[in-house]
Amino acid sequence: MAIDYGTRRTGIAVTDPQQIIASPLETLPTHELMRFLDSYISLEKVELVVVGYPRKPDYSDSETAKQVRFFVEAFRKRFSGIPVEWMDERYTSRMAEDALVEGGMKKSRRREKERVDRVSASLILQSYMERRNKLS
């Protein structure tokens, strides 16, 4: 599972059982994230959570980094058996928008930020899996 944590909305993506491809799952208001995770994790096996780490182009923390770290601390306390990994999320929103364009999605639908957040979470998870596979 990957989480693209935002101040207002959070995108979530998951992978198939073979961990080959990441797919968008949900975008929800950030204040509903823990409630969603409680429900989802009670129904589905989650082995690992990858959280997008918000950085600026110069690798310094973005304005939301503190909030993301706070969320991860709360997640670790609540779901202590599920490890959390970080993945650089720079440029994933732009890459998600480009992917939607390449996929032929109409401009009016691409403006729906929820779609971009879900695809961005998928890109974070896919990048993590590809990096992990290169290291194995």
C-alpha cells in the first residue's frame, strides 16, 4: 500500500498479490484517513506501507513534511505490526497529470485533483517496488 498524504486529500494505491503493478485505490479527505485504514487493514492483508515523502527540488523538506511525519508516527503506534517505508514523492503529481493526458483523459476529468492523487500514490508505490527489485 502507498499513501500520498496531503493536507486536504490523501491518495492511496495498492499492489497485486505478486507485487508486480501498483493500482490507484482511493482518494479521501485526509481527516478520514485513519478511519479508512482501520477498516481496510481489518479486511485486507497489508504487509508494508510506503509513504510519499514531500521534498523540494533541492531535497529539503517541503511545507507538509512535518504533517507527514506526524501521520507516520500515529500510523506506527496504531498499526505497530506494519512496517513503513519512505519514498521520495517529488514530481509525482506532475507525472500523474502527464499519465492521465497520455491515457486520453479529457481535460475536465484531469482537473479532478482526486484522480491525480490516486495516480500519484500509484507512482510512488510502483517506484518503490522497482527500486526494491533492483536492490534484490
